[in-house]
Amino acid sequence: MDLIITFGLLTLVILLEFVVVPAIVLKRVTKFSTLYDYPIYIVNSNEVNAYSLNSVWGKFIVITRGLVNEEDEEHVRAAIMHELGHLKLNHHVKMSLYIISVIIAFTYLLNLNLFVLIPFGLFALFMQRYFQRRFELSADKFALRFTNRRLLEDLITKYDVKETTFLSTHPNIHVRLKNIDQ
């Protein structure tokens, strides 16, 4: 029964991410889409952001209207190249496999006591964040192969988090800038 509930919740999370998010997508951006392997969509949001999704409808990149309005075309392309790195390097698939393995292990551990379950949950969360930060660094490196270092540095410096915490999904600015300088 626990396994059914766990996978039911996982299905709900997947539906929210891959059904609701595309439903708010405003339009496809043909100006950029013709240059890349995946379609690029723009969301009507003032937030400056870009992200990639790997869904049942395929892989695609989403950028916000805020990014398009705030930055010139070259900086937008640098952000797109970073997101393209996530898709090309299969970060979504790798993270999904990790999360599924954690859910399976967690389901097994539900039969044990909380003294095992709590440390495992904290360790799994720490490792997930570690993987996410590593994926961000490798997506930066991927973007460097196709864009100017200065453009990527500008975006990181302007929009990235100055300080990170235990739960941060992105490395701090200093780590990212050092990574692209290597």
C-alpha cells in the first residue's frame, strides 16, 4: 500500500511539472528555436529565468519574458546554451533515476524505525542537492563551448545567488565563475 501511495504522489508531481507548466507557456520563440535541437518557448513572466524540461512531449527549453526584456539577444543565447547543456547531458534523466531509487529505498526503509529513516532522508536530500549543483557546473561548461565566456560570466554575476545554503540547487557565484575559468 505504501508503494502505491508513494508512486501515486510521484505521478502527481510529474503531472504538475509536465502538464501544468506547459499549459502556461505563452508561445514558441522561433527566433531562437531554429538554432537548436529543441523547441524554445517563452512564458509570460517578469522573472528573469530559463529552464529546460524533459517530458512525455519531448525535450524543450523555456525562457521568461523577463529574460528576453532584460537582456540582449547574445545573453539570452548564453542562457539557452546553459539550458541546452542540461538536455544534452541528460541531467533530467539522471536526476529522475536518482529520485526513483531514493523512493524505492525510502519505501523499504519505512518498515524500519525512524532512527534509520531520518538520517537516510537527510543524506538523500544532501546528495540530491550535490548532484543538482554538479549538473549546474557541467551545464555552464557545456555553454562555454558555444558562447562567449564574458556573456556567461555576466549572467551568473547579475542573476545568480550570492550565497548558497545547504538546500541550494545552484552553486554560489564564486564556484561557478571559478568553474568556467578552468
